[in-house]
Amino acid sequence: MLENDSESEEEQEVDSDRDSDVDSDGNYVGDKELQADFEGRNPEDCDYHGIKQLLRQLFLKSNVDLGALAQIIISQNYVGSVVKQCLDDGIDDDDDDVGDGVFGVTTVINITKKKEEQCVKQIRNLLTTLADDNADEKTKTLVKKILSDESSQVGLVINERILNIPAGISVPLFSSLQSEVEKAIKRNMPYTFQYLVWICKTYKTSEDDSDILFANQEEKPLLDVALATFEVDVTEQAELSQWDFDGGAMTPYRKVLIFDGSKFNELIRIMKEEVESG
């Protein structure tokens, strides 16, 4: 899915430093044992590089300006959260050394209202192309319909975190997002969605479609309530196409889910039940 060539050399160097202990899909592969407490906070300017890195693990090499997308997430910081490490007493929250430690991001972006933004145009084109190449005819028609109908507000849900952050953190993050969206709607802001699009990171362990693993486990039951779904093999876009898993291999995919926007609260309830039952 493409890191935009418009990045500055300085940004590339900074991102390269951060990539040293993660694989091509954002999974931590360093040899340090990490123990920390985490919390959700509103995105800030200092979170730019961390958010951008998380977006890269979702979009991989897609032609999407991830820097511009990160800026949109920060600009609408009244909706959405980033996951940060809880700081010990005495540490200045504004310290540059700790300000960029972003371990997750959860938000929703109106890709109808912001369709003139270049990075959103790229996302909309990406969704159309992926559907044309991978979806059945009914789903292709639905994708074209929701993206061409300007009266239908489409929300892109972003739910990304590094691998070792447990699924339990998604419950307070989505509860917060739910509350923030409701407040935004009361202020007549454009967060009433007719449709929601969700791109999930998945892996296959065999040719059997039943052997699908979700990187974010809370997303798995959402398949049952989606209006339409299709999957994309991203093997060629990942630097490492397979990972060992209990003696087998995992091949990376992206599963695109489309929902009725009125089901947003139900989706959050389903994810909470999945986490609590695990």
C-alpha cells in the first residue's frame, strides 16, 4: 500500500532511525524486554513522526502521503487518541525525548468532507483501485457508490498500534472516540457517517481462508456485521513477506471492511465484548 516520494531527506533519516527495531509491518523485533504503562491522549504536533510510522505499517507502500495524513489526525485532535507511555513523576511531558513515543492511534477521518485534501484523494483512489482488483462485482459497485455520492459521508476508521500493545487498550480508546464523536455531532461537526471504511491488518497461515489472524484481535468479530469485505495480498509490499508462526508461516494481507455508519456504536460494543471474552 506507498511511502510518498515527497518526504524530505531529514524526515527519511528520522524515520529510518525509528525503524531499526521494527520489521516491515511495524512489529517490534528488538532484543529489549519492555515493561510500561500506557494511556490515551489527544494527538499533538510532537506526535507527528510516531503517527506517521504507525500509518506506514498499515498502508505499507501505497501511494498515500502519510505525513499529510498524520497532520490531519493532529489537526482534528478533538476526535481520536494516541497511545503514549505514562510518564513518571518529575518527567516533563514537553521533553522532546519523550514527546514522540507514540505506540498507537485510534481515530476516524471524514474522507467525504476532506476529499479535496491530496492525501484523502489518494486514499479514495486507493480504495477504488483495490476494490477493482480484488472485490466481487457487488462490492465494487458499493465502493464506487459511497465514494461518488457526496451526500453520503464516509468515515475512515484508523486503529493502529505496535504489536506488543494488548487488545485491551482498544476498549478505552474506542469509548473515548465514541464520546468525542457524539460531542462533535452535537456541535454540528461532520461526524455523522452513512458509511464507515475499516482497513484491518490480517495474516494467513495456510491456503484455507478460515486460518486468518487479525493483528488487532478486537477487529475479528466485525466481519460478521460488515456490509461488504474484500482482502488484498500485500506480500510484495512488505519487505518480509512471511513470518514464522507455531512452525508455519504467516503471509500479510489487508482486509477492507465497509459498514453502515449507524452501526458505529454497535461495532464498539462488539469489540469490547471480544476483548472481555478473551
